[in-house]
Amino acid sequence: MPRNLAIAERLAEMDKDTTLDEILKRSTWDRHLVEKAVLLHGYEHDEFSCNDIRELLPEQGHGFLGAAINGMRSAGIIEHTGRMVPSTAPATHGHRISVWRLTFKGALIAARRQHQQRRAAA
């Protein structure tokens, strides 16, 4: 038989649900922001690393950068160049990170987005 929750327990449960909702909303926002930054930077530069993208992002976007890069690689939007550079993020102590470039598919997506943004701005 389920027991009745005390008021404090119900409030804590509500806070937990609110926090999870906020994390999910923020994660979607972070993902889209990071993906846009990668596409924009990749469209304007032949090669890039997370060091370059991290400079474009607000602090809250940094935590999603690695996952976004892996997702975009898996989707065939970016590809590894075979080169590595030292990370500039202080917490990584300079470990090696990959250098990336847009694939043909990624370049098409980036070009389409650039065209749409220019049309919307006109």
C-alpha cells in the first residue's frame, strides 16, 4: 500500500521534476547552439577544433561540446582530419583533441543555413 507523502516530500519531488525539466530544456538549447556554432565556424574555416568552437560559446554551452561533436561526426556532418592539437581548456591540462572539418553533407547544411539567414535578414 503506497504511503502518503509529507508536504516536504511532495515539494522536494516537485523541485526534482522542475530541475529535470530545466535540464532537458537547457540541453536542447545547448545542443542547438553548439551545432550552429560548429556549422558556422566550419563554413568559414577549413579546419577547427573544440578550442575554436569553445571561444564562440557562452559558458553553459561548453559542457555539451564533446557530445555535439560526436553526434555531428556520427551523422556525417563533420569528419576527423587525422590531426590533433592540445586542448586550451584549463581542466584538460592540455590533452590532445581532434581537428575537424565539415563533410560535403555538412558544408551543404551550413551553406543552406547561411542562405536562409541572409534571406531572413534582407
